Amino acid sequence: MEELHSETQKLEPDPLSAPKIIGLTGGIGSGKTTVAKFIEECGFPVYYSDDRAKDIVNDNEDLKLKIKELLGNQAYDENGFYNRKFVAEKVFNNKDLLQSLNGIIHPAVRIDFEDWVKKQKKYLVFKETALLFELKLNLQCYRSVLVTAEDNFRIKRVMDRDGKTYREVQAVMEKQMPEKDKIKLADCIIYNNTNLEDLKEQTEKIIFDIE
């Protein structure tokens, strides 16, 4: 494990009231979700941005209308549920459309997160999100934690987990911010190249160092 400190100014929380927000991120197959579970086992709450976004696009009627206006009625199926496969195919090779979609969804997730933080009692809370650096959400965090791994490990994990081909996983990885750029931005880095025991030890040390 290696700790890095970015030069970009971050928000400093009020030590008497607000909990410290720790951003947690990692590319596909990095093990970010496993680290998040270890953090919860240590007693700290984790806000799963990607999971909450999946709920919000189904529950928020105003959001539904905006997404349909952007992508068409097929963005939702006949039962009114978000058509994830259709949307993914629609925006996969269209950066402008993806940016517009993010511009609809992410403000709603931000409000949901702020409401969630107000309910937390711990002095550290973790925000798990795949786009921490891409959306500059790290600037709203006290510290950022990146979970990373060598490409061959990441590809194999996703192939085993999702049944995708090597080329399919590689295509997704190529759409994400390069790991070397994330490493430059991260305050703390967890390398997931060995086993779960080592991953858990690194996670616990990160928490201890932040405290």
C-alpha cells in the first residue's frame, strides 16, 4: 500500500459537527465493492453511489421524464423500469450523450448523498463511486481512496463474475480513466493484486491512517 497526496485543495470538515467524507473508487474489476464491505465490517457507513443511482432513476418521476426526453421512451420498459441495457448501448460510444445523462442523474444522487450524510453518527463516512475523479467529486471529500490492480487480474475477475469476453472487458476499461491518472489524484491507494487477507489488512490500515 502506498499513500499519495494530491496538490488539489480539498474541503476540510468542521471537526465539531460534520463527519469526514472519504471518497472510495476503483475501476471495473478492481475490488472496490469488496473493500467497501471490509470498511462496513470495521463499523463505518458506506454510501453506494452506483446502487443508489439505480434506485433513484426508478423512483424519481422528474428524473424519469428528463431521461425519456434525452434518450426516448425506450429508456424505460413497459413496466416503467429503467432499461439499463438500452441506455448503456445508447451512450457507450457517445460521450456527449453520456455527459448529458450524467448531468441529469448525478445532481439527484448528490442530494440523496447529502441527506444520507446528515443521518450518520460516525466521524468517518465513505462515498463509494466509480466516477470520483472523473466528476471531480474528490474535491468534496476529506480524503480519496483508490482501489487498483493489474489489468490482467481485473479482466479475469470480470470475466469470471459477469461471463464477459476478454475483449468486452477491455472495451469497458478503455472507456474509463487510465489507472496512472487516478493514482496521481488519489490520497491513498489499495493494491488488490494478492489475496483477500492482504486486501483487508490494507483497508484497515487506510482507515487507521485517516483516523
